[in-house]
Amino acid sequence: MMDNDKSQEYERARAAFDALRMDERAAFLVESLVAMVADGVGEAGRVVKEVVDDMAEALDGLSCADDEAGAAPKGGAGAGAEGDGGAAPKAAPRRPARKTARPKGKAGEK
């Protein structure tokens, strides 16, 4: 960027920065960097929230459309035991936790 392309605010800030002591310059740069990272994280959080909200809205629209159309529960008509209102089937049982290997000792140790 050429010098004549810079705003007056930039030029004033640059001149003020040049007038600082070295320790003040270092502190200013660190504070500026932290503020810039915080702003970036905040913006990323807003974008993620927007995406999640859009997805939730789309999924809500899909489930409402299914309800309005009188769609049968997953698994077709008669899914589930009689008298359970077509409740979803029970989840599959969980697998037992895997045992972790013990660290090997030195040769000859038990």
C-alpha cells in the first residue's frame, strides 16, 4: 500500500505509535493482537450460531411438514409393540468398555 492511500486516522495512529517508548509499543502490539483474536473468535461464534439456528429451523420445518402430512412413524405402520403408540424401538445395547493394555515392564519382571 502506498503512503498516499492511507487514511488520516492511520497516519495519526502511526505517528502516535512512533512516539511511544519501546515497552509501550510492545504492550500496545500485544493488546492489539489479543483484541483482534477476541474479535475473530466472537465473529466465528456468531457465524456458528447462525448456521446452527438455520439448521434447527430447517429440521423443524421438516418435522412439521411430516406431522402435517400425517406421516407414519419410522418403520412403517404398526411399528413398535401394540398399545405403545408406535414408539420408536429401543436402542441397541452398549458394547462393554474396552480394557486398556498395561504398560510392559522390564524384561524378567511380572
